[in-house]
Amino acid sequence: MNDRPSIGWIGTGVMGASMAGHLLNAGYELSVFNRTRERANSLVDAGARWADAPAELAAGADVVCLMLGYPIDVRETVLGDGAVLASMRPGSLLIDMTTSEPSLAVEIHAAAADAGVQSLDAPVSGGDVGARNATLVIMVGGDEAAFERAEPIFSVLGRTVVRQGSAGSGQHTKMVNQIAIASGMIGLCEALLYAYRAGLDVEQVIDTIQGGAAGSWSLSNYGPRMLKGDLEPGFKIEHFIKDLGVALLEARSMNLALPGTALAEQLYIAARSQGLGQKGTQALLAALAHLNELDLGLGETPS
């Protein structure tokens, strides 16, 4: 007999499909919904049940998990008449793993409490690699009781799972994560361009410096992709621009100046204008190479 809670999963994109697959493989009864059904077919073929609408999925699940693209997607899916929260049973649990706005997480928490539903904001870091390998970092905001209830689910998906505080704290922590990454990715791209222009063996340079103070997750994971010309998304530029916009909006509300983050946002907007918005964040290298009139053999020249 399966004593695990039934899970409804909404959002089977680059990361969501892998995450939902881990739960299915762990023995959870899983229902799935995605706006493009084809992206959920592999999960349905593996034993997940397809739901025709988010509300239908929510009505039959003990736990509903979201992994969507933008805050507006979360708002439309969760709140309002006929949306997920209106269909969830009292005593069930809502977990939003989308990177979204802290204020929206607080709003959802309050609305969920009024409906007798527990809720957590639980954005993740680790990209497509972390999702596939179940090594994500999961940053959680919400009540302790809800967190304890969700821990077995999180343990299937991630390596590091920490409750950061009350509702919205998970999203605030993800903003810290994105701010830390943003300027670092600029540095990584500029370093590789320098190595290329200097005539160095760039692969050898990466192998050398990643063992020292310059070492980082981005260098070790994105550096090799860049050298192969692999610009496909582990995390899309479009979504990173959204995250940086949220971070800068929150920073302004705190009277906090973040010039490095603002520069990163502008550079990624420039990359999007060159047709790279659907590529991974490592595609910033192509945009900066274009600016410097360097042909790195990336397979695509921004327009």
C-alpha cells in the first residue's frame, strides 16, 4: 500500500519534467499538467496521470507543486475563481517551486491559509543538471509544520534543503542566489574571451583555474558548454532577465544599490535583443563575442 501523499505537478519544462520524474520513480502517485501536453508525454508514458486542467489536478491531489516560468503564470494558476487554490481540499499542501516575487508568495500564503491549505515558496538552484541529478538547492519559505510535511518530497529532488523563514523567505533567498550568479557570469564570459584573444588553450585554462580561487559552479558546469558551442538552456536568458528584474525591484524597495546586478540585467537584455532570449544564460558569451567582433565558432552569430 502506498502511504505517500498523492502529488499534482504543474509545469513540465526543462527542469520540471526531470523533477516530476524523480517523484514518480520514488513511488509517488503523480498527476501532471502542462500547457503544452507533448512536454508531459514522457511522464504519462512512465505512469503519471494526465489532468486536463490545473483545477482538475488540484482537486485530486494531497500536494500540488508548481514549476512555472513567470510570476504572472503563478498568479493565474493559483489565485482566482476556478484556479488551483479554489479547487484544493482543506488540509492539502501547495508548493510553488517557481522563482517568483516574494510579495506574491506572501499573498498566496495568506490566501491559502484562508482556504485551510498550507503553502510553501520553494524556488531552486542548480539548473537542468541539478534537476536531472536530483542535486538541487531548495530554498524554502513558509511555516515549520508545512516544511516538515514537505521534507520527504524535497529530499527526492535536492541535495540541500533549508527553510529560510516565513512566507516569501525562499523567494528572497533565491534573489540572493541570482544576484550572486549575475555578475559572476559576466566575469566568466569576459575571462574566456580574454583567454581566447590571448591565444591560450582555453580548455586547459579552465582546467587550471577552476582548482583555485576562480573556481565556481558556473565555471565548472557552463565553461565546458561554452567551449563546445552548447548554448541550449539549462536556464533561459528570458527567465534570468525576469529574475534580475524582481531582484532589482526588491532592492529598490529596500533603498539598496546593486550596480553589478543592474549591469548584468542590461547585458542580458542586449543578448535577448540579439535573438538569444531562448538560449541558456551561458549564451551571454556569444553576445559579448559579437560585441568584440570575435568568432568563437559557437554555431550562431547574433543578429
